[in-house]
Amino acid sequence: MRANLIKAGACVGVAVAIAVIGWMPGGGQAQGATAGPPSVVVRLPNSGTELNSGKDVRVRVSVTCANATPGPVTVGIVQQRGSRTVKGTGQSTAGYRCNGRTQHVGVLVHAKKGFFVPGAANATADVQVCNTANTCVNGHDARAISLVTPKPTTTTTTATPGTSSTIAQG
């Protein structure tokens, strides 16, 4: 009788564990299921750095996403200079992870006609991420940013008789 009670108790324990935890072949998660719905937040920085005499602007966009496969980030910049408007777009690779942590994605924006100058501009950033069930969400940010020139690096040369050395600071 005691052995039957132990067996019955063990069966009840296993049944309760299956009911609470859930049981599926393959480790407890149904094939094709995701850990949750995808999410994404994209945020433009306060400034972008001009490169190549203003033909390009480098922007470091912050992306926070989860439960999804990363997608490329598209950035557009419009700068109004008097009666002239300079526009450009650029797209990143999807070289970041959707692990719930904020990551920085570099995007190179190329001016279509003309060149950007230091000063105010308007920028937009867009990204779409999708999970394994093909549920997709979009992230968008739009704001005024400052276009700045790269920080200069200084080179100091010191010479003593018979030797010379160069020290780059940056």
C-alpha cells in the first residue's frame, strides 16, 4: 500500500510540473514560436559629423530592439541654406543585435546634389525589425541635428640632434 501511495504521489507531482511548466517536444517551446512580440526604438543623435568636404555626414543612431531580426537603418538629412536645399540619404548594415540593449549603428549619409555645411539640419531615422513569425514593427525618429566638422587631430614634432619623433594626439 505504501509503494502505491509513493507511485501515485510521483505521478501527481509529474502531472503538476507538466501543467505548470508546460511540456513540448524539443525543449518546451513550440517550433516557430518566439520569445515575445518584436519591439524597436530608434533615436538620432544631437549631431552628425561631416566628411569628404561635406559630401557625406556620419550619424551614429541608437537602436534598441528585442525579439527580432535586425534590419538596416535608413537616415535622411535635409539642410536648408537660403533658397538652396541639400538632401541626402544613407543606410546601415544590419550589423547589430536585437537583444534588448541599446546599440549604436553608424550610417553614412551622402548628399545627392551639393554638399552639407556646418550648422542646423533636419534628420529622420527609420528601421523595421521582424520576428521569426514574420511580425514586423517599425521604429522612427525625426529631429533637428547639428552638422559639425570632425574633431581636429594635432601632430607635434620634437627633434633632438640626431633623432626625430612624431606624436599624434587626438
